[in-house]
Amino acid sequence: MTDSEDGSSTVYVDTSVFGRVILEEPDKEAIRRELAKFDRTVASRLLRVELGRVARREDATEAADRILADVQLIPLDEDVLASAETISPTNVGTLDAIHLATAVRLAKAGELGALMTYDKRLAEGALEHGITVLSPS
């Protein structure tokens, strides 16, 4: 499960994961246990926007801030956005295409051990690109 020779490991996490934590879903503890197996958690900068919207609706902005403090956010740039326009599979939604393009870029650079999501289409897309998918329960 490691993605580098020094043994460090990185997991990409989308909003469906941390949304479950904020919403106190039953798999919250399974998510935390799985995340603890990795040295680094990363996500697109898009996560801050999406999770922030969920947190505002649920009056949980402090919880979102605590979660995000432990996530390395990857900036959106023209290369990721251009990739998201054409990335396969075509049934991946717009925002998830940005997550997928970001994860694929990290995987191609050898900087990704797995992607954690509960979104079926995003999971299928990650698998199509050879990325290990986790959905702890």
C-alpha cells in the first residue's frame, strides 16, 4: 500500500468521505481507522469548497476546519481542469472529474497509494485508471 521507497503512504480523499464524518454516519470510525494507516492525506482544493458547503448546512464549520487541517490540499490548475474535461469514464460528474484528474496526476507521479470514496462512479473511474479504491465500512 505504500507509494514510495521510504515507506510513506498517501491516500486521496474526496468529499463523500469527510461528509460522512461530519454527518456522523455509522462508518465514521471505520474511515478514521483506515486513514490512520496512511502517512499523508491529500485532496483537491475543491474539497475545501465542497466540505465547507456541507459544514455550513450542518452548522459544523469547526469540525470541517479540524478535518481539513490534516489534509494536504492540491491546488486547482489549468492542467487538472483540462484533464477533467476529457478524463474517462464519461459518466463521472463534473466535480468528481476534477477529483479524479487530481488523483490520476498524483498516481502517475508515483505519489498515491489509494483513493478513498463512497461515490460509485468516481470509484469506477479510479479503478479504470489503475488506482486502488477504499470505501471502509
